[in-house]
Amino acid sequence: MVAVSQQQLVMSMDTSIRRAPKSSSDTLFRLASFGSALLVLIVLAGIIGSMIWGGLPAFREFGLGFITSSVWDVQRDQYGAWVAIVGTLTTAFIALLIGVPISLGIAIFLTQLCPPWLKRPVATTIELLAAVPSIIYGMWGLFVFAPLFAKFVQIPVSQIVEGLPIFGTILYARVPSGVGILTAGIILAIMIIPFIASVARDILDQVPPILRESAYGIGCTTWEVVRHVLLPQAGVSIIGAIMLGLGRALGETMAVTFVVGNANRLSASFFDPGSTIASRIANEFNEAIGLQLNALMALGCILFLVTFLVLVLARLLIARVKVN
Amino acid sequence: MDTALQASSTAPAPWGRVRRSRYVADKTLRIVCTIFTGIGAIALGWILLMLLYQGLTALSPAVFANTTPGPMTQGGGIINAITGSLILTFLGIVVATPVGIMAGTYLAEYGKGSKLASVIRFVNDILLAAPSILIGLFVYTLMVQPMGGYSGWAGGVALAIIAVPVIVRTTEDMLRLVPGSLREAGVALGAPMSVVIRSISWRAARSGMVTGVLLATARIAGETAPLLFTALNNNFWFRADLMGGVSNLPVMIYQFALSPYQNWRELAWAGALVITLSILALSVVARLLFKKDSVR
């Protein structure tokens, strides 16, 4: 729109200029590009529509109880999303807990501490880590990480905490197989580190160098520059970057399906297997019929809603700082 | 300037009379950040080395000559999965490239700051990060249910939906780097908008746009979740019209890795190595291409 009016403006500066005849290929090109842009909107509307349309029978059947019920019984056709919701939130939370400090550390290292010759190799490594398909993380998690985790963490920790109050429950592995909620959280953390680190690095790079330099100039240490200059300047958009990572952790399917254990019950222990919304859809969708299919669609609907909110929040937070 | 500052802050002399707590806090930050970066690098190294070791052990000429084996049969290869993956990725990128480039062009050249353009930009960012399994569910309702079965076409469309936002984003970013004076020069010559875009903006931004398409290809080549409910998988050669399950590497890896058969698992590692190396090669090529251009 603006471009066209600009064109008209240029032309109307001298009305004696002969205008090129309006060619139909020009209109066609414009319409094609406008149509493609609209297609992006239609796809999102389609995703929302298909989730709601597919999940509606389940929501109608179980009402609000669908969210709060932890029963998932294919034989009796009773479905509730609670176990999967809790699993999704717990794994994503563990991923953030481990992933955020590490990725912020990497971002600070890359922008403040790293000698220039090392900058490019480290940045490239981190970016390549982001390109590795999630199924590879899943395989590595299941075949390499899980056995080591069972041997060196689950079994010793279970022995130490056995019988203790609280810790004896939440850190006790009944079957130390290596897979479970905590393993899934750790694998997710490894997966979101490159995303958060590279976005956070870009944000820290955008802080005007003059602010940093003047802080160093009055004798601040690197820690003080990070704490009192970078953090107030970039804090909000860093939270946006973290939200972006959270969005990925919530929706990640394959890596989690490999290592979460796919158990269908709620357990108080982080070492026990569980399931997430995405892993349950991946596991059951192809064999599902009737109400089970609708229930899985309803799960997808909930997942979409949660990630949508998180992503919108992330975008708003990152955009706010760019405006400033 | 920057390096001189860092050099002076690491040199021992300026520390002279600094409160011990400040010194400790600073040192802690430096050490912790370095360790964290090390952890990130070690994680990637560990994953890649493990993949190389397991993949190379499983790799043999037979892997590229035979189709996937049935249960309890020895040997076999993954040639049908490799072919299927190539076809699905190609389908996805062929659908996504024109749509993505045209949409990106709209945002950069026509829409710019308008309300509609900012909404589309926002929605595109959401799609860029939306869980890929939901795109699989969407295409399942859109194509698999009406067509009455899994098909390679549905798989291609699902991959295209994942690729489009990547291409839209890079195309727009690249077109915005093209100086406005170039366009004005074109308009001054009397060229209509579409000609200005095609022969000036696109030409100036070409290598950046190609990079975007390559990155999108790398992104969809390893996607598993959207294929689970669309192309599914196939242990044999798929039909020429791509109806029914179409074998592909990611879902093959998923099914074979979780199977109890030793040779299936080995084939999964071989497939994982093939797919990861191709994706890493693609992203490195894309980066080199872009770097060459930005230097010029």
C-alpha cells in the first residue's frame, strides 16, 4: 500500500509525465504476493480451527473435568489431560531451570569475555547445536545419557534419600531405568540452550557499546557491568528470549517421547516416567479412533493455547525493548 | 577499542586496591560463564562423536543398496527411506519457496508498516516457533482424513507449512537491506512496481534469499513429528503416486530406534548419521553463502 502511494507521489510531482499504462502483470504480481501473505494468516486460523473442531467432542463430553481429571483409560473411553499437562509443565520448568543459567552464561561469555579469535568458532558451534534434528537428541538421550544417568545419578541418589521425608519421595526411583521426567527435562535443557543463547547474544550485542565503555571507564568490573548496565538495559528482552525457549520446550515432541517413559500415571518422583501432551499425541494418535482421537485433538488444543500465549508474550517483551 | 578495554580489565595492575568482594564476584562470573560455554561445547561434541561412532559402525554399502528389512530379517538398508525423505523435503520446499518468497516480498515491499503487514509478521513469528506436532495434526484433518489415508502429499504439505515462515522471515529481512535509492532509480526509469521488485530488489537480495531457502530445507529435512500422522512410514518401496505411507528417514529412525531388533537399531544410527551430516552440511553451506555476500 505504502509503496504504491510512494510511486504515485513520485509520478505526481510533474503531471506532464506520461504514466506507464497499468499492466495486468503488475496487478497479478501484487495479488500473488498479497495472497501468499494472507495464506500465512489462513494457515494459523486453520491450525486453531482444526484443533477446536477436532477437540470439541471431547470438551463437550467431559467439560472442564477434561483438564482436571488424571484418568486416561482407553478401555473405558475415559479421558483426562491432567497427567500430560503436569508432565509438560514439569519437564519445561526443569529445562528452564537448567537451561537458562547455562545459556545466559554462554551469551555473556560470547559478548563480554570471549577473546575475538574464539568468538566465531563458539558461536558457530552453538548455532549448529540448534540445527541438529530433535530425534538425534532423543536417540542420544535414550541410548547414551539414560543408562549413565541411571547408573551414576538415579541409583546413588535413591540409596541416599531412601526413607527420608519428602526427598525420599520426590527423588526416589522405583525402577532406575534412566528415563523419566527429570531425564526429559535435562534433554530439553540441552535442546533449548542454543536457542536462548543465540537470541540473548543478539540482544546483548544491541546494547549501545558506549554504555558499557563508560561503565568500564569509571572502573567497573565485568560483573558490575553485567549486573548494573546490561541487565537493566536488556533484562526485559532477555525474558522474551527465555519465553521463546519455553515455547520450544513445551511443544518439543520427539526427543521427549524417547526419554520421558510414556507412563500414564501421576508420580510424585522426578525420576519416575511420565508423559507430556506432545509425547502422548505422538504415541497414541495413529492408533486412536472415536473419542480417543477427539481427546488427543483436545490435548493439542490445550498445547496450542499454552504455547500461543507464551510466544505472544515473548514477542511483546522482545518488541518492547526494540521500540525503546 | 573493545579489546583494549577487556585487555586492561584483565591485566593485574588495575586491580590494585579493589575490594575483595568485587574481585571475587567478577572472577566468579568469568569462571562460571566459561564453564557454561564449555558445557555447551562438550554436549555438542559428545552427541556428534557418539553419532559418528555408532553411525560409522552401522554404515556399509549395503545400507545404501537395500530397502528396510522386515522384523527378524537380517541385513537390509535404508535406501527407500533416503529416497522418500528426499522426495518429501523436495515437495515441501517446492511448495514453500514461492509462497514464502511472495509473502516476504509483500511484507517488505507492499505492506511495510501497515496494520495488516504487522499482523502477518506477528503471526509468522508465531508459526515459526509453533510446535511442529500440531502442524501434523492440522494436516491430518486437512488432507489425511478427507483423502482417506496417509500420503506423501500430506507429508510434503506439512513440511511446507514449517518451511514457509522461515523463508518469509529471511526474505523480508534481506529485502529490507536493499537500499531504497535502488528502487527509486528503477521507478524513475518508469518501471512498474513488479518489475522493480523482480529485477532490482530480488536481484540485490538474491544470495540472502537463497540462504533462507537452504536454511528452511535444513530445518524440514529432520522434522519427525509432522510426518508421523501425514506420510507415516513404509518398510517397502512406496507407490509412485505417493499415496499410502511413504518411507522417510526421520520416522524410520524413530520406529527402528525403539524396536527390539539389533539390526533395526543399527540402521537407525546409520540413518541418523546420514540425516545429521546432510543437515549440518546444508547449514554450513547456507552460512558460507551468506558470509561471502555480506563481505562483498
